Amino acid sequence: MRSTSFFIGQCALLVLAACTDVARPRTPLPARITHFIASSTETKPGVPVQLSFTTVDATAVWLIDDHGNELAIEGDASAGRATVSPERSTFYVLNAVGPDGGDAAFVQVSVQELPRDVYLLAVPDEVEAGHSAQLIWSAAGADEVTLKTATTQLRLPGARGVLTVTPTRSERYELSAGPAGYSAATEVRVRPKLLTFTLDAPNGLTAGTPVTLRWTSRGAQQLVLRETTFGRLTEVSDDGAFDWTVPTTLPNGAPVQTGVPLRFELLASSNAGTDVRNVTAVVGDVPLIERVTAPAAATSGGHFTLSWNTLNASKVAIELDGQRLFETQTSERARAEAGSVSLPSPAGETNYTLIASNDRDVSARSVVTVRPTPIATIDAFTVTPSLVQWRTTNAQRVQLRVANGPTIAVNDTTPAQGSFTFRVASAQALVLEAINAAGDITSSTKRFEPGTAPVVQLSPSPTIVGNTITLNWALASLGVTDVAGLPTPRPPKLANSPHFANLTDPTTLLFADRADGTAELPLPAGFHFMLLGVERPKLWVSVNGFVTFENVAVSNVNRPLVDTPAMLAPYWDDLALSGSSRVLAGFGPPLPSGERRYVIQWDKVVGAGDELTFQLQLTESGAVTFVYGDMSGQTGSAATIGVHDPLQGVSQEVTTPIASNDELRFFSGAAPDASFQFIARTSRLVTFVGRTATEVIPFVVPLVALDRGSLRITEAMPSPEASVSFGGQWVELHNTMNVDVELSGVKLRSNSSNPDGGFVADGVVIPAKGYVVLGASTDPVENGGANVTVVMSDVPLDPGADTLRLSLLQTELDSLSWTTSIVGRSIQQSSGVLVGGDLASRAPLCTRGVRTFGPDGAIGTPGAENEACPPYVMSRIAGAYVELGTQTGDVELLSTVNSYRGFGDVQLPAPFTYFGQAFDTLSLSLSGFVSFGSPLLQAHEVMNDVRPDTTAPNGVVAPFWDRLIRNFSGHVWLRRTPNRTIISWQDFRAWGLSASNVSFQVHLFDSGVIEFHYGAMTVTGPSATVWLEAPSGGHAVSAGVNTEGTIASNSGIRFTP
């Protein structure tokens, strides 16, 4: 039976089902929106419009557009505003919750058309099963408004409003209004969710015996049950069970014997997407080794990885000549099913035996052979104009590439000795790579100066981050017809593409979850994919039709690319692997220019019930191509298609329909003579290629873009020893970036510098991550043995009190101040802490340094990393997580706030000293942190800070700051023990990962020690911040930021002041 639940205003239940939005409050939280308007209801594309609101009794508000995307709000729950720049006519919905209920309101902003008077719109129009959508409607002038579905009818109050619905399956809604006869319709598409799928075999799993498969689901319009060998078993539309007898013969007539695998698959589908669950078993209940992989060769003296996949195994072991090298523990059942181990390379050709055993000690065996191979050596490497010559030993392949750029020539036929002809039109470093049989690389770098006038120019450089710069190139005279690797506008779509690639010896990717799984894919040895000048050595491939470059949680629910990590999305939608579906990876035929193509192919994946085949093609020039095979009539109208790189601020999303045999190209097709303006976002090497009919010509141009914190004044000596007097004054600058910085135009001043004076360090280069010391003298006798390499002028240092400032183009980059100094001791900022990028962010001064330099034993580290004097010392400790809510006196916190956006203030049962300041209250966010200082005004749930800064929130104690949701059985508890206060987040999950579970706590000891303790953690930190931040926000002691493996289940971290 189909049913729909309706909610009006404060989510009051009117029909059948319950309100089950994952992010709604636990109890009704009424609030009232008194004012919500747009500064303009009619506008042009891209023109800013301000939305403003006021509320009464609201504790939280959030604003979404009609695609369901949340928008940033300035202000608080009582009043605020947001600026939007719509490219199309858009509706915006404001939700408010408070202590006794909730409210919703909306505004319409029309773009190049008149506002609509009659409409019915679902926001969002696609939800996961069990979740809610909001219907916004208007029927101006109508006396009576009725909303109908296939099974229900409801009279709506007034002529416009907001209605919350929770359809059990995809549902069409029709609005009719009298007496004018207005009508409108919309649909809420529901993505299906399989809740359970089990196999019952009470009589064992043998040929001729009956078994029962059972399942429960939400939102499915169709459920298809199949077994990989025996095909489709049944098709239904509701929850239930299916009885099946194990056949006695295979489809080819062979008998079903012990060891035959049975792979059952249940596919749930709707017009919004698919979900799939699998159950595997083995006839005879014996273990089965499906796959064992190891390289044919391993570099002598190194290690290699042996990996496996098994069925029905509880333990895996590896033996060599009867000696056991490795064995999983009984608690590592998941690793026994799919795992890997690193082993030392053998001394000679060696057979390794994998043994998979079950609980009855029945075992299966498989053997792999690995031989040693020497590391490749480069014995000769010479570069002359247009010619590279080499001689190597033990190389299987030799290739020439640009440092931090693409490969321009490959030789795998005569790798021992040979030459490459090439053309390089700009000064750059050339890298020769020799690759041995194990895929390990030996490299050598030579600098090449072509000695010709530059044909590529970038100006201005250095510049300030955020400024516009211009890249000019003139390459037609070199025979270039096409420029690739730059974020130039995308060429038109190509229909009837001939470029769908046949893959050579492809790898089939394995996914633990065939509905929403992600597989890590290291790129082949020697293949260097550059995305807008940044090499991306690893990919994470999703079943759902996209690739990311880090292991981050990305939902199966597609959304606009501006709200995602770096991503290549040929067809991001709710897809699944079913039956013969595969995801393949391998090389396709090279392009006419000689460029290699590495291809990922989604082959017959299922989306909305149809089989889809499409490819992502990568080249080392940085060009990205999507090629579509058989798309079964799908046009991508519900999918997200495009390329996004937030690092460079580039997002190219495709909104036009696609069809079978279409081709979309990105970062290629630019004219041979052209210019391109872009925003300088970071210092880097701008790399791209010019393509001719038969080759590629690489170009590399350094871009130096400085921001606050790019260059640091890390140390100064205002009071040198009396023996050197003022000749011993010096200042140390540190380059925090990964590129060399030439200081043209950068000025250093002190308070005593002449007006408009100071020292401009033209021509001085600070290496990447390096230091330079500027001083009154470079003579060690005069400077006390400091490592001064540059003489500075007009920067006298006052030993009493002074401030040094570093600037470029009137923008201050950094400063260093002191109010007093000690003779023979430098003023130095502490290392070992994470420092923010704004001017107010800096490390604390190190007053207890002991390292000396020079003949007189002065204290300081000129030209080297400063001493570490962090305010807290971090150490890893054994976990001591304890479940709260089990004792009298445990206090539940924030039980009535929104389970996703919840926050509030907490009175501490005992004062706590943090960074030397005493506090008796703190603020708590359900997003996994507490803070000391100013109360929180929001939960900061959408984005965790990755660098400390002086904007809110500050003073953050973050055991696991991430985008979290409190489960319905989840809680936040407080417990006071004789020596500490404990705050515990229990039974939460990560946004977009419905099966995840995290539980963790912070222990605030009366001594000032802070400990983080972790319980069950299925997410280990790839998108979380774990740190202590100073109340000023200027620096933090960090355990990890957005780093996989920062924490682990049942572990702990201690911070000692």
C-alpha cells in the first residue's frame, strides 16, 4: 500500500506516516518567522540579491534553495541575511525551530521572467527513503486549494504555504484551486533503501536443499532477486521472502559440487535511483579463495603487497616453504575476507601459499610466485637542444617528463640505451625516469634553458592571492594547433564520438558495497596525471559515477559541484553494480600526439533501472574527457556532470542533455595564440602543453601568489651579544609554501625604519619550505656566527620594544612584535604548532629555547627551524572510552536541539583552565567539538576548520569535528568524576554515510590535561579536525586535519600543558 504523510507549519501530523526527516528535532520546536523577503524579486542572471529574515523564539535557522542546497547565513537565529546570485528563477526556503515548535517560509526570485502566481514545487525534489521534502505552493486569488496524490486528498489552508511530506515511494502531487481552475503538479522522487537482506539455510547449503532469502526495504518501486550463476530468481515490489532450492546442476550441465560459490543479489530501484545488497555463500560451507594478487617482480631489498579476496573464510595465513609468515587474528574476519599484507622482497624466485580457513578448520590454498628484480639505475643522462640521450641498467621502461608536469616521451622497446628528440620552448627541469620490472622508479633531473625568447608570459608575479593575473602564449609558430591543461572554456559537445576506447588488459575494480562503494585506484607506475598543474597520483572511484582524489565521504546523492571536494564526474547519480555490471580501469590507445590515455569505464551500471556505459579518459597533459557509450536513453537530467577543483577555484558543470556516443572535453581545445585571465589562488607551477599533429610541447611558468602567512617572520635578534653589538642584529624569514619565492617587491620594515623606507629584498630567493637570514653583516665575526646571507638596510631593531612588518603591494604578509628582549637570546616563534593564515594568527613565542649558535653561545636558530615550545604536548595513549548514561548523576546535554545543527552552552560542574585561562562554561556543538570563550552562534556543521583563524569559533577543543548527525538512539552526556569532567558524543554518524557510526569523548582533567577517547569509529578522520585551538584562534596543537587514520577505534590522545 502506498501512503504519504503531510505536515503543515509546525510539522503537525495529518495523514498516516510519521515525520522522519533525519535532521529534524526530536521534539516539536515551534518558532515563528516574522519577516522573510528578497531585496529584489525580479533580476538578471548572476546579479546579487539579499535575502533577510527575522524570527521569534527560534534557536536555529537554515536556508535552502529549490534544489535542497544549504546556503550560508550571516547573523543568528533571531535575524540574519544571505546573499544569492541566481542564474535562473529560484525559490528559497527558510526553516526555523525553537523551544516549542517550528516554522517555514519561502521567497521567489525570478530571473529574466515575471514571477509565477500559480505553482507547486518540491524542495528537494529527490529524497532518500524515509526522509522528508517540502512542498511550496501558491494559487493567488483562489478560494479553495486542494492537494491530491494517488491515494489521498487534502484541503490546504490559504492561497500559499509550505507543506512537509514524507512519501514512502516516489509520489506525484497535484494542486487544484477554485474557482479559477488553477492547477499545478510536481513529484518527489524517492531513492530506495534496502534495510536487510539475509540467507537462511537451516539444512545446510548443499545441492538439492531448500534455502530462504528474506529482505526489508524502503522506497523501492521494483525489487529484483538474482543469483550470478543461475540468473533472475524473482521480481517483486514489496518486502518479503523467497524460497529457493539449490540446483543439482549448473547451467552448463555440470554438477553442483562442494566449493561452488553462490552470489545472491537484491536490486531495489525507483525512478530516483537504485540500491543493491549481496549475500554470498559456498556450497558445502567450505572456504573459497576468489583472488590472490601479487606482483610478478619485487625490487630487491624492498617490499611488495600480497592481497586476497575470499568467501566463507574466518582466517587467512601466508606460508613460505611450510613456515608461516603471516596470519590474521580471529577478530579480523573482515580482513580475512578482503585484505592485504606487505612482505619483504624474496632473495630468489619464491612461491607464497595463501591458506584460507573457516571455523571448522576446513581450508583452501592458492599459490603466487614472486621473483626479485634489481633497482633500475641511470648511468648516463645528457640534455642538448632538442635531444636527450641516456644509458640505463635494469630498466624495463624509460620516459622523459617535465618536473611537476606531463610525460613527453616513452621508450619500452630499447630502454637500456637510446635518445629522445623533443621541443621545449621555456626554461624548465626535465626528469628522466627509469622503471624496473616491479614498477619502481629511479629518476634524474636536468635543468634545460632553450636560449630563445619566451613564448609564454605570466604577469604580474609575484602577486597577492586573489589578484587577477594574465597568461599569454603564442605557439602557432611552433606548429601547435591545440592547447591543453589550462582551465579554458570547455569546447562544444561532440556527437557521434569515435573516441570510446577499447581497453588493453583492464583491471576490474572491487567494491565492498556494490551500491555506494568506493575503490582506491593508484595510477600506474610512470603515469603522471596533472589536474591544473597539480599531480594526482591516486584516485578514489565511486560506483556512483565519479572520481575524487582523496578518500572523503561523498554521498550517493548528487548535488552541484561547487559543494564538493575536487571531483571528475562523468555521470554522478544514484547508480549500482548489478549482474554483469563492472567498473574497469586500464590504458586505451594513445592519441595521435602520442599522449597516453588512462581510462575508467563504468560498464553496464544500473541507474533508475537502466544499464549505462560511459568512460572517464585522463591524459598526462591534464586534459579530461568524458565519452558515453550506450546510455539506454538517459540524458543526465537528474545527474551531475562536470569537473570541479576548489584548489584552483574551477568548476565546469554541464547542464545540457547528453546521449549515447556523446563526448565532453575539459581543459583542452584552446587556441594556439591566446591569453587567459584567472585568479591567483596559490603559488604553483602553471603547466600545460601545446599539441601538434604528432607531439606535445610542454610549458612551465612559475606563479608566485603570496597571502598572509605565505612568508613568515619567524625569528629576530634585537639584542646581540655585546661583543658583536648592533652588527649582530638579524631577521629570519621562512617560506611556508612548496615553491621557491623570489622576493621582488617584498618589503621589510621596523618601527624605526624611515618613513616609506625599509628593505626591499629584490633578487633574493627563499627555497620552498626554506629560510633566509637578513642581517646587518654577513661577516660571522660581526654577526656573532649567525647564518646571515643577505645584508639588509634601514631595518634597525629596538631591543626594548619593536614590530617588524613584511608586505607586498601594500598588503601586510606577516609581523613579529616584542615588548622586551634578553641579550644573546633571539625572539622566535615556536615550531610544532599549526598557525592560521590571517595576520592575527601566529605561533606563541618560545621563551624556553636552549639551542645555541656562534662562538659566544647565543640562543637562537638562524636559518633553521625554530625550537618547539607548544602550549600542550600531544601523545598517543591507550583508549579509555567509557559509555555514559549508565550512572545516576550523568546529565544529558542538548537533548531537544536539532540533531544535525544543534549547539548550546554548558555550565561546567568544576572550573577548567585552558591555555592558561580559567573557564566555568563552554559551548558544545553536535558536530563534535566544544569551545571556550565567546558562545557559539551556530553549530558550524557544514565545514570544519582546516587552519586556525581568529574568526568564530575560537578556543575549539575538537575530538572529532566533522559533519555529523546524532542518530535517533544517540546522546551527548556529561559526567563528573572526582578529578575530571567527561563529555561524550555517543551513537552519531557521518553526513552522507548512513551506515557509519562514531562515538567519542573529551576528558577535562582538573590538572589542565585534556584527553580524547574513542569508542567504535567506522570513520577515522578523512574529513575531520582533531585539535586544541587557542582561545584567540591564532594557533592550534593538531593531531590531524582531514587525514585518514588520524584516530582509530578504542584509542586515545593526551594533551599535557
